Amino acid sequence: MAIIGIVAVDRRGAIGKAGGLPWHYKVDLRFFKEQTTDHVCVMGRRTWASLSAPLPNRLNIILSHHLMLEPQASVICLRNALEILSLAPYLVSDIFIIGGASIYRTFFPAIERWIVTEVPLTVEDADTFMPAGYLDGFALTATQELADALVVKFYARMK
Ligand SMILES: NC(=O)c1ccc[n+]([C@@H]2O[C@H](COP(=O)([O-])OP(=O)(O)OC[C@H]3O[C@@H](n4cnc5c(N)ncnc54)[C@H](OP(=O)(O)O)[C@@H]3O)[C@@H](O)[C@H]2O)c1
């Protein structure tokens, strides 16, 4: 079990615009699906609101102080990060921290690895950015090229 941050960023660290992703790359969505399927995905209430349905074949954990959800398969809503981190020792699957910015910030001390897709764009009017220095203390371990000039970088926390 590992706690892994997964994100796609533009050249300036932008990740969101008007409540959604500022781009649509099928190849990155496919990559995200490959990485996270059969694992746990933790997201903030705003990122949850941007999805049309729960991510299939994954446990969707939504973090919110107030959101009340009707019971549904593969979705749970928790109130604070500690509730999620206290599950970690009992899980066999990985926990993917899938955003948005406030969730990355909340889980930063717990994240052991990052998977970062670098998007070759500079998004105008982006309104959500990665916290500065989120890769401080991490070392690059691998690089993978996807189609459409996307590059995925894998990082691990230095001991
Ligand atoms: N490029 C990417 O890879 C990527 C990935 C994910 C998201 N995004 C984008 O990022 C944007 C959303 O990011 P965001 O930062 O605005 O919102 P977010 O992190 O998705 O959600 C924020 C909400 O999560 C809840 N929350 C956050 N920290 C919490 C804590 N410690 N305890 C309890 N609840 C907590 C709060 O919900 P309540 O207000 O209900 O309490 C908060 O308002 C969207 O544009 C989305 O498309 C991009």
C-alpha cells in the first residue's frame, strides 16, 4: 500500500479552470484509469462535483465538511484527512490522491510518490494551481512519454 499523488499540470502548474480540467487529453485519461483502477481514489468535494459519475472499479472517497450523499456503491464521503489516513494500514490497494489543489495540500505530508503528467500548454485564465514546492523532497525515478507530447514523470520521496 502506498499513498500516491496523481496530477496533470500545465507549464505554470495550473490544474483547473472554472471547476473543471482546462484540457481534454484522452491519452492522459486512459493513463489515469490504468494507474488508479482497483485502487482507492481520494478527491475533494469540488473535484467530485466535476465528475459525471463515480470513477468505475475504484473506491471513490470524497472529502467534505458538509456534503451529504445518498448511499451508493463504491462511494463514501469522509469529513477529514485523518479518517482516510486511519484506513491506510488496513488497505491492500494503493490510495491515490487525485485532487484538487486543496486535497493535494491536505495530504502533502503523507504522499510518498507523485505521478505528474506535464501538459505542453500555458492555460489562460486558469484558477487552480498546484501548491508551490510540492515536489520538494522528491526525486525523479522514471519518465514515460504519452501521445500528444505529454510526458509523465514519476517521483518518490527521498528518505
Ligand atoms: N489537473 C488535474 O490533475 C486535476 C485533478 C483534480 C482536480 N483538478 C481541478 O481542480 C479544481 C478543483 O480543485 P479545488 O482545490 O478548487 O477543490 P477540491 O480540492 O476538489 O475540493 C475542495 C473541497 O474539498 C473539501 N475539503 C478540502 N480539504 C478538506 C479537509 N481537510 N477536510 C474536509 N474537507 C476538505 C472541502 O469541501 P466542503 O466545502 O464541502 O467542505 C473543499 O471545499 C477543478 O478545476 C478540478 O477540475 C485538476
